[in-house]
Amino acid sequence: MRNPLVCRKFRRLATEARDRALTPSEQAFLHHHAAACTDCQEYERQTRASLSSLAGLTFDPKPEANRFARTVLRRYRLQTARESLSYWSPALLAAAVAATLVLAALQIATASRSSESFRPGSSQARRITNEPVLPDLTPATPPATAR
């Protein structure tokens, strides 16, 4: 559902839900729209992640605005990096295992062929240098007769 007005209402109500109790019709609207709109689901997920990273920060009565913003952003980036790593780690592990198996199979397949067909320093084509051997055509001597 890509209706900007409905999405705007969803985001306004989702923000207000953190500050006040919503009416049953507003809650029903939030649940119904979140089930149908992927953009608003992503907005809600990012809002929860941002607020959860803020929840652990300690309160400083005189915070330096620049330091506070850097702390919040660093914590948010760290959290998203951890989530990303935990999301992709099974795929990276499977890719590493598959690459290892492919390399091992290539090594085994090429090792037997290379040792039989090619030896460094020797050539497959050789020149014959021996003189041809002709058969001996002299008649055989008859065996001596026994007396």
C-alpha cells in the first residue's frame, strides 16, 4: 500500500503511541497498515532500533550536544553493524566452506593429470636417434646328426 497520506498518518500515530495510549480504532489502523506496507514496517523497525540504542545511555544534566550526538550515532552504528554481521555470518560461512571444497576438488582433479601428462624439463615429442635394426637373414646351420 503506497499511499503517502496513509503512511504519514501511520508514522504520526506510531510516534504518538510512545507518548500516550491510543484508542482501539487507532491501534487497529496501526496493525492493519503495518501488515500491508513494507515501508512502514521498516520505519517501525528503525525507530525501535534507534530508541533501544538511546535507552541505555546515561543522563548527563549538562550534556555537550556534539558529544551526545556522536555517542548516540556511534552506538547506533555499532548496533547495526552487529545486526548485519549476525545476519550475514551464516552465508559467509557457507561461502567459505563451498570455496574450500571447490578448491580442494580442483586440486585433486588436476593433481593426477598433471603428474602423468607433464613433467617439467622433458618433452612429449622426441627425436629418434637410433639406427634401425634389420633382421638377420642368414640361413641357420643345420643341426649335426648324431652317430
